[in-house]
Amino acid sequence: MTTLRLRPRRAAVFSLHTSPLEQPGTGDAGGMNVYIAQTARRLAAFGTEVEIFTRSTSSDIPPVVELAPGVLVRNVVAGPFEGLDKHELPSQLCAFAAGALRVEARHEPGYYDVVHSHYWLSGQVGWLARERWGVPLVHTAHTLAKVKNAALAEGDEPEPRSRVLGEEQVVAQADRLVANTAVEAADLVERYGAATDQVVTIPPGVDLERFTPGDQLAARAGLGLRPDAVVLAFVGRIQPLKAPDVLLRATAALLERHPELRRDLVVLIVGGPSGSGLERPEALHELAARLGITDVVRFLPPQGGDDLARVYRAADVVAVPSYNESFGLVALEAQACGTPVVAASVGGLPVAVADGVSGLLVPGHGTEQWAEALASVATRPRWRAELAAHATEHAATFSWERTTEALLDTYAEAKRAFHSRLRIEEATA
Ligand code: UDP
């Protein structure tokens, strides 16, 4: 437990490229937005005020918005509000940093006790704030270019060298690096040269009040689905890395093997376009048409809150076929709702899903493999029920409170590391 004395009064959280005010599940808004909003609420509840700095993307958004008691979102004007792609954002780092420094300068010295940056773009600004404000920098990468480039989906563009260089710099400057899983921690050490004691592994959480098991029939009725349907669901940003196409191909193969399922099968694809390649919303529709499965696939726009819980509850299986996933919050949320998950065995998913206990891990993206894995859960009600029971238990081992407690410990360690580095620098100056 962190001693109260070391708990920061106020944290500056940098989330340059995406705002916690946005609806996750489309564009650049996903798990990181959920992570930041959930931990910020709890940090505030534990007594650490949070100010989240993000780039303003609309002239309608006021400069400051209260997200929750003790949590402010500061919308910093840096570049045009609309039309800037994530790949163009490195050009706005200076403008964003200037905006953040201006806010701090309006306050008494020492207003922020710690900077926590999310994703490498924010890390760059966090590095500057660390130097300027004399406070520790904690950084969470969420995704790493070298890891992403090692597991690219077909047709996906590799991340540029400029991002790799930017990430390496942030790793070198941060007082603590937060990894979601031990695998990510090892990547930071082995691929980015982080020191082992610089990296802390903190699993993310899940909102166990919102995502609870519930009445599957009521959930299906709410979505206009038949009570006896066999429902597979994909939830997430529609982009090649998330591989919703793997689910569609597997569905076609499944129907070839089990033509009798055609009457009952429903595949829900929930989320909005994001990233490159499949960003044309019609691309997946076209694929479904080519595969001859339009009659079983239903596309839904990004869902929020209780509507999302309803999707998870309605499904027999939630599929997470991603090529890379630093953790995979969707997998945890589905399990918290009592729905088994079939997931690709990549990144954090082997932590998020207990293989053979709360769901299944598939070692690859082959159509046949996926068809078999999905069929094995969706068409065997007794086994599905066993997995469902364990899914809820497994998800309950994660919580945002625990994540936040661990973050507070990390802020305290970062402060110690910051001061010892400062002493060394002063001694050698
Ligand atoms: N999400 C949502 N509505 C949607 C689709 C996704 O709110 O229609 C949320 C989902 O609940 C999850 C997050 O977006 O918390 C996605 O996180 P995940 O770690 O699965 O993937 P990421 O987006 O970080 O790659």
C-alpha cells in the first residue's frame, strides 16, 4: 500500500491523440480511453486529483470539461480541430506541449506532482513536462511499434521509424514504464532497452458493476434476436489489426461444415471504422457478401455502457481474433458478462483469457482453426456453460481499483527514482 504522504495531490495525465470524452470503439478511441477514464475516476476517489490533457478536436468543446468529481479534461488547441490523421500528430507535439505548459504556468509552482503519459506521442510531451516541472514521468505505451510491426495484418502499413525513435526516447526518459502484461514488460526491456526495475506490470481492470452476467434471453430480445439463435460477436474498432475478417471467414467455413446452423446463426460486428485498410466501413460488408454470409451478419455502430453489456450477454461467444493486442479489454468485459471468449493467442490475450477455462486461445488466424474453435464452444451448450461460469470468475480477478492502487504505488516509486536520478545528474554535472 502506498503511504498517504507519498500519494500525489494532483496528476497531469497526457492523452494527446484521443480523448476520454469520446465514445470508444471507433476511430482512435478504444481501450486506452477506457483505461484513462476508469483509472482517473478512481485516482480522484482515492484523493489524487487528475487533469487529463488531450488535443481538442472540435470548436464546440469547451477548454475544460469535468469528467467526474476531481477529474478535469483539458482540451488543448494544437492544430486544426478536424481532419488531422494520427500519423500527422507528431507535427503538433510542440503546439500541444506549449498549451500544457501554459496551463501549468497559471498555477503556483509544483501544481502537478506527477505526469502520466499514454502512448508515445504523449510520452514526448511528458518528457518535456518532466524536465520543465521537475516531476516524475510515468509512461504507458499501450502499443509498441516494434511489436506491432512484427505481427502486421495483411495489407497493414508498418509503423514508421520516427515512431520507433520517439518510443525509444520516451523509454529512456521515463522514471517508470507501466506495462499491461509481463510480455509487454519483456518487450520494453528486450526490444527497447528499458531497465528491468524501470518497468512495472499492472494489469488493467474491468468495470464489474456495468459488466455483469444477465438474462441472455432479455438481451437477445433487446437486440431483436431469436431466443434460440447461435450468436457470435465481435466488438471493437474495425481495423485490419483487430481482424474481424477472420471471424467472417471462419463463419463461412463453419456454415460449410454445419449447413444446419444457417437458420440459427447470427454474427454481430459491433464497432466503427478505424485505422488503415479496412477503414472503409463497406469493406467488411463486401467481404460478407463475397463469402455468401450477408444473411447471418449484422453490423452495429459502436455501443456504449449498458447497450454494450447487452451485446456481450446476448452472445454465445465473443471472438477476439486480433493480430496484436496489448491487453484486450473486450475479452475481459465479455467474460465479466458471463460470455466465453475465443481469442487469438497474442499479446495480452493469454492473460485476459484462461485457455480452456474461461474461453479458448487459438494459436494463429487460420480459417479452419477459427471455425473449429468457434463451433466447439458455440455448439456444445454444456461446455459453453462451464466456460461461462469460469469466465465470470476469471474476470472478477481484475478490477480498476486494483489497477489504480498499483498506479499510485508506481507514482511513489517514480518520485523516488526521479529524485535519485536528479542527485546523480547534479553530482556528475
Ligand atoms: N468499446 C465500446 N463500444 C464499442 C466497441 C468497443 O465502448 O462499440 C470499448 C470496449 O468496451 C473496450 C474498448 O472499447 O473497453 C476496446 O478496448 P480493447 O482493449 O479491447 O481494444 P483497443 O481499442 O484498446 O485496441
